[in-house]
Amino acid sequence: MTQPAVLEALIDKGSARGPVLVLLHGRGSDERDLLPIGRMLHAGATTVSVRAPFPAAPWGYGPGFAWYRFLGGTTPEPESFLQGQDALAAFIAGLPARLGRTDPPLILGGFSQGGTSALAFLMRNPGRVRGVLVFSGFLADHPSVAVSSERVRGTPIFWGHGTADPAVPFVAAEAGWAALRAADATLEAHSYSGMSHTISEAELVDASSWIDTLLPTGNNNGAS
């Protein structure tokens, strides 16, 4: 059996009682991209911004990295998709020891390919994270991430998407929302009128408020 790729990450340590935000960048980017938004999402968060396992250039995605090869629509190339998921699962399994924290409140999120990968991780590892953030991603068309009530039960999901997104069309978000709602997922869905393929300030404010609802009283600020 091939061992999962060892993922690199940048870590911005926050409060010892704050949540751990594991953030996954989009294709063609790297671990530096989402690191700054961690403290915008939660003042006391420890932000772990992860580098995807595959060089993006061979697939025509630019100079950074990618979580899988994209085939079009909502379909990832199966082998690279599973390899990316296995690498992410191994990384998250080792994170508590790396941070020196036992079972911290872990929220997994990402942008574009990163959001798609975060949502897929939930389907493949039900109950493993406290919540999932999807910024402009989609529900992958892959048999290992089929939505079911057993997989989504008890794990809140925030999903924000721009209505003018040219990279991941808004209809992909609507289809994902419908599938999650049909499975009785705890979904907070936000559409942002006129927003393209990006994360807006309004979306960060909404996501920050959503994170606060997941945490026990006393963990909703930057206090140590």
C-alpha cells in the first residue's frame, strides 16, 4: 500500500483554549494564501494552513499546488482525489500531537478545491471534525463522498458562494445545498449577490459568527 503524502503547513498558534482552524487553499495556490484569514474568522484560533500534495503546473493550474486533478463539472479525477483525501486524513490524525493539544475543537475549511476537499473529508470521516467551512467549493461527484444522513449527522456545515462565480458556477452550490438538506444536514448556506470566485469581507463576518455558535461559552474570544 502506498503511504499518503506528507503535507506541509504553516501554523499560527492562538489561544490554548481556542479552536483549531485547518484551512485548505484552492488549486494553483499554496499554504500562504488562507493563513491571514484565520484570525479574521476567530481571534483566538490556531490556524493551520495546509499545502496540497500535488504540483499544480503539470495540470495547467499555475505555479502552486492542487488537491486533485479536475475533470470538469463537479468531477475530480478519482485516483488523485483519493490520494489527496488520504494525505489530508493522515495530516489531521497527527495534528493534535503536533500541536500538543488533546482533542481540540477542530474546524476544517477551504476555498474552491480546498472547500470541496474539506466537504469530502467530512463524508469520508463522519464526526471527525467539529464543523466544515466551504468557500466557493462543490460537492464532488465521487462514490466515496456520497451524502447520507449518517455521514452529516451532528457536524454543522457553513457554505458560502457567489452568484457570479465563473470558476465554480452558483448552480453547483445550489445542487450541493439541496443534497445536504435532503440528508438533514445542519447547513448554513449563504449566497452573495454579484460575488465572483473569492471570499468577501461579508462572508468572513458570516463565517466568524457561525464558528462562534459551535464553541462552548468562553471559547468565543481570544482569551488564553
